[in-house]
Amino acid sequence: MDLVLGVDLGTSYFKLGLFDVQGRLCGLSRVAVIKDTGDGTRAELPVDRFWRLLREGLQQACRQANATCDCIQAVSYASQANSFVLLDQAHQPLTPLILWCDERARNHPDVEHLFDKELFLEQTGLGVPCNHQFCAAKLIWFQQHQAALWSRARHLLTLSDYFTFCLTGETVGDMGTGSLLGLLDIHRGEWLRSVVDLGSVTLATPLRPGSMAGGISRQGADRLGLSAGIPLVAGSLDHHMAGLGAGLDIIADMSESCGTVLACVRTTPAFHPLQNACTGVDFKPSRFFQLVFDGNGAAGLEWYQQNHAAGLTLAELEQQAGTVPIGSEGLLARPQACGHSGLDGFLHKKALHGHAHFYRALLESTAVSAKRLIERLSADTAPKRVVATGGGAESELWLQIKADLSGLEYVTSQSGAPAAMGAAMLAAVAAGWFADLSSVSQQWIRLKKRYFPNPERHDRYLRWYQALL
């Protein structure tokens, strides 16, 4: 059995998917990312744990596929952005992997205006202000709070750069995740050293997503259990890769990813940077992807179930929420309600409100955020269809609420792990199964279900939405 491996290096879970030449998902593992939090401001992943989790995940996926690692013909990845590791001259780690959600640089006075440089948007495509979650902010923190460690640093590798380096020995990375650092001139493919003083620190050579990164070395093969010599392909940002795996530009002209973060992605044939959006390099020459995101994702659902409705499953809560009318009978969930104490993230609570109301209010809150992201990304041309990915794509009620509120058709694809599948599609081309990405997309992408907006519910939701403004 010949297989390709797609690795989704997510924030909450690493997902490893094994796909055959027909695009069937033969094995999938979902390994929780256990972070070290220190004093509560840290989000760190020791490098030895990083590799242990990936090895465990690959073994699980192989068992499920009834296959061995020798069956794997090529590898690629989808990755989170702004997670990184600092290494010394010999490429030995000086730090654990510092994840983007690490908060050590929160409220740092030198961070807010880092991206306020002349021509910054035109060079980088990054139209959002810097905050503590960006790699650049944490680099300043290291310079000021761990100067001795910083003086020894010679290399900065993002999470996916480090994955690639350890498996191939090549210090290369992809311009998809690299574009969100705020340090990359995406036209010239060169790093800007004027945003943050990098000193003696170098970054990986940026490649277009889908480019060959290198062959798996003997040391890399031993590290993960793969065969030496098989190709590793540069992937891209997880939201970008999920769009590819779900059928962006094949079955829909915009993708929505609803996981830890809510994000919308579209591609464009020309460089048109937008304020409050991120523009990065696409797989195809002369094309770019545009990304908008919001923290009001799917995390609130699991939080509510675990902390306030432990006796019910998520499926039972969704079933109950389907019986509640539009607007949750006055109950409103604030964006990221799970970040508040107790139930303080909900407004207008009354005695009549039960689990069904709270759960539907969370669904409606994220649907509002999704509507605003779509509008931000499509001020010139509204999408005809949105393909849903992430945990949110598994909820039929949620998808129908989003369709009814936005007035747009939502669809899902048959891929159960779209980011991993997007990575596997790149790997399938590298393995020689297909001539190019268009060929594998046409073969592997399959529409699963369509959700049309109901005119009556759309009108009611619009009146409800207008009352929120």
C-alpha cells in the first residue's frame, strides 16, 4: 500500500493523516499538544516532547491504516504561525518551542508600534498591528529579559521550519507561515531586518508553499520513523492548507476554518494588501491568499460543556440548542465568552435560560464573528459559497445558523481532516502520483453537503443582527 503523510501542526492537537492515491483517508491520529505554562503566561513545548507526540501520532495513524511507515512515499505539513525556537551556532535548541499563544510579552511597551513602518503593508502584506502573540514581540522580550541566552542565539526557526530542518537537514521554510511573522518581504522572498534588531540571528530560506524542501535524511528518518530519501514538501499556514484540502477554489470561493481561532481565507490573482487582513504567497505563481481571523472560535463550546454542562455531550447540547428560537430568547454570548469568569461572558441572563440557550448563544456569537470576517474579506466581491473546515464544520446546526445569518451558501467537503489532506495533496504531487496540484485537487476534492440560507430565518437573523449594532 502506497501512502502519503499530511501533518497538521495545530495549536491544540497534532493531526497526522495517511492518504492513498485515491485521496482516501486511511489512518488519522489526533494527539493533544501538552504545553508547559509556567507562571500562567507561558505556552511552551519542549522539543523532545514535540517529537514524542509526532512519533506517537504516526504510529497511531499507521495502526489505523493497517500499514507500516515504509509505505509512506512523501510528507508535507500545515502549521500554526508565529511559533518558534531559538538555536545556537550548532543548531542546538536554546529554548523550547515558544507557541504563538504564549503571553510573556503581553503589555510590553515596545511592541504596539513594531509594524508601523513606512511601506510595511506593501512589503509584507501584513495589515494587522503587532501584539504579544507575534514572534517579533517575544524576540524583544528575549533581548531585554534573557540577554545572555539571546547573545548565544544564531538561528530562529518557526515550528514548521524546525520540523523541516530536523527531518531533512535543510534550513528552509515556507512563505505561507513566514508571511505572518511581519519580517518577510513577500515580493523578494527576503527577510526584513529593520522591524526587529535580529543581530546575529538568521532565519530559514523562504520557499513558495508546495516547493521541494528536501529529502528525509537518515537522522530525520530515525527521529520520526520514516524512510530515508522520501521527499518533504514545504507546506503553509494551517488555515491556508485547510482551504486547499477542503476545496477552496474548487467547490467554493472562500473557506472558513473554525477551530481554536476563527479564520476566513480566499485567494486572489494579484497582490492587493488589506488593512486588518494578512496576505501571503499561494501555491501557484502570481497568486496570493488573504486571511482574516478572530479569536472567537470553537473553544467556547468545549469550555461550556466541561465547566457548566458536564452531564451532557456536545452532541446532546447541540440537539437541545436546535429547539431554541433565533436569538436564544434574549441571551447573548460575548465574543470569547470562555475568557470570562463563570458565566460572566453572557449578557441578559434570565431564569428561563438553560443549557440549550447558552449553547445556542455561543453558536450565534461565533456566527456573528464569521459574518464580519466574510464582509471584511469581501468588500469588493461577496463569495458565492463558503466551505467550512475545522471543528465547526462538524456541527450541522452551526453551519445552518451561519448560512441563515450570512445569507450565503455553506458547504462541506468529504475530507475529515482538511489541513492534513491539503498537506497530503502537496505530498501526492511530490510522490509522482499527479502532475500538479490542479490534477490532485480535481481527483480528491468531493462535495459532502450544502447548507442554503432559509429566506425567512435570514430576515429574522438580520433584524436580530441589526439590533446588536
